[in-house]
Amino acid sequence: MNDTALRPQTQDIVVDETFPHAPETIWKTLTTGELIGRWLMEPAGFQPVEGTHFTYKTKPAGEWDGTIRCEVLQVVPNERLAYAWQGGHAANVGYGSKLDTVVTWTLSPVKGGTRVRLVHSGFVLPMNDTAFRNMSDGWKKVVPRLGEIAGSKH
């Protein structure tokens, strides 16, 4: 058996949207704690600085307290933001199972606005099937809200 056969299968969520806003406007909405709280969840301790640890709080399940632990991995202003997204508990099955993923936002200027590409990578299947399904649906609703908030007068 080779190494590939031993590696777990992973799946990524990809959402692509184009908004009629400048990359700087999208970036501000993506990296300002109060604004993040309006389109996703209120982050605790977030700063767009590599190495920053922050958390989100969601619905607990089983052994998991509902805390999503994140660490900023990469910051390229107005272009790219990546952070670790870890949650769940090894004792849980389904919702709240152990999750160790990465969220990457890429902003690209296009005629009349900005293309926003979200890639939430590293869902281990079948262990993270529930999270993958729920978050696939969730991100498809959240990313358009990012554009709505960017378009509002903060």
C-alpha cells in the first residue's frame, strides 16, 4: 500500500462571487471585527495580523463547547487572508466532530469590482461529512452577505 492510500480523503468548499466594490472596501469588511460580526459571527480577539489567535462561538454539541479556534496564517492586504479554523471534539460524531481546516479569502480586482474567492479546505471525509454539508450551505449564504455589508455605509 502506498502513502496516498493511507491519507484520508479531504474535501474543500469553494465559493466565488463578484461584488461591485473596490478590493479595499471588501478587505475592510473582511478584516474589521465589528463588520465580521454583521456578516458571519462576532470574532473575539481578531486582528488581521499573522500569528493572531481568535475565536468564534457557535452552538455547542456533545463534548464540544461550540468554540471555533482560529489563527491568522497569512495576510496580504486587499488580496489574501488565510486562517486556521479548528473546532469540534474527537468524541463527537456528526455535528461537532473534530475539525481542523483552513479558510482562505482571495480578492482579485475585476472590471467594476472585486472577485472574492473563499476556499474552506481540509474537511476529512467521512468524519467531517456533517460539517462539510452544513458549512457548504452556510458559506453560500454568508459570502453574499459580505458583499451586502461592504456595500452599506458602515
